[in-house]
Amino acid sequence: MNLRNKILSGFFTLALMLIIAGAWSIYHFHFIGNRVNRIMNWEYKSINNSITMLHALEREDSAILLSLLGNLSESSFILQKADSLFVDGLNQAKSSIEEKDHSNIISEVEENYRLYKDGWQHLNTLAPPQDLIKYYFANTHTEFLNVKQSVEKLLLTSENELYSTASNLKDLANRATMPGIIAIIAALVFTAMFSYFVHHYFIAPIIKINNAVKQNKKSGAPINIEADSKDEIAELIDSVNYLSSRINKKSSN
């Protein structure tokens, strides 16, 4: 192999290592970007929707108590707004379902809320006025707690999923740095190998030729250098040996 090909093969090897390391890093960072987008599109929104539904439930419960105390106009307005807020949060949660576990919990929330809403909508027809408060705490409030428990389950599941995804992203980020570390180590190893290559195939032969020429100047001894390779440096050594032998022949004549 000639010197040009040796040099090119060395740089090609280094370039290949860097390309592989770069491609690996790009793949992992792209994967991390997709996971971050998933967090924003599902877990984070699911948490916000759950909090929205919990706030709506608390407002509904307060409005029901107001109606039991006789403040029907204000309680009706609060119930309507809170119901709209809860349904909006529930619909947003349903529209962004990705996991089967979340789907099951949302179905549970939807069913429990249907029972709860049906209860407070017909509260005045289900019990005599003097027994409304007792009926509320015995039935409607229990249904309220069931809905709240389902929403809190959805919130907890989303928070756990968010934590799990964040932990996975940390591991992926560490993996994404590995190609860079490998590239640095490979570059150091290649530098050491290339330094040895340069010294063995370039510097050492030139030093050998230079020492032989100096020796020839001092003693007039013929130059006879042995080539350790078959490249341009070997051709140069052969040329120096040939010139030295021609000079010695002329001197002897």
C-alpha cells in the first residue's frame, strides 16, 4: 500500500467512527425529543385535566350544599359552570388517551360522574325536603367521593407515568452521551496509532536515511539502507542506495 492510501485509510477510519457516533447521538436525541413530546401531549395534559375535574367536583359539591340551604339561583349557576368545566376536562382526557390503563380509569370516571350527576340533578325528587341533607350525605356525597376517587386515581396514574418517563429520559440522555465519549476515546486511540504510523513509516526511515548520509559524509562508507516497507519511502531508500553506489564507483575509478 502506498503512502497516500495509508494516510487516506487512516482518515477514512476516523471519519467513519465520527459518523457512526454522530448518527447514534442524533438517533437518541430524536428519540428523546419524541418522548418529551409524548409527555407534553399526554401525561402533562392528563394531569392538568385531572386537576380541572377535581376543582369542578369541589365546586359542584359546594353548589349542592348551597341548594340544600335554599340558595337555588346561585347554586344552579355554579353547578352549570362546574359541570361544563368537568365535562370539558373529561373530554380532553378522553381525546388524548394512549394507554389502556388510562382508558379504563377514564371510563370509570365517566360512569361514576354520570351516576353522581344524575343524583344531584334529581336530588329534590328523591327525598322529602326535610330529609334532603340526610339523603345527600347517605347517597349523593358517596357518589361524589366515588367520582373524586376515580379522578385522583387518574391523576396518580398520570403522575407515576410522568415520573417513569422522566426517569427513562434521564437514562436515554446518558446513553446519548456515550457515542460522544466513545468518539473521544476512539480519536485518542487513533491519534496514538496514527502517531506510531507516522513515526514508523515516515520519521524513522527519514532519520535512518539522514544518519546514513551523515555517516557517508564522515567516512565515505557506501550507503546501504534496508527498507522496511514497499511504498514511496522504500523507493526513496532504493534511490539513495543507488546514488551512493554510483558515487562510490566513480570515486573508485
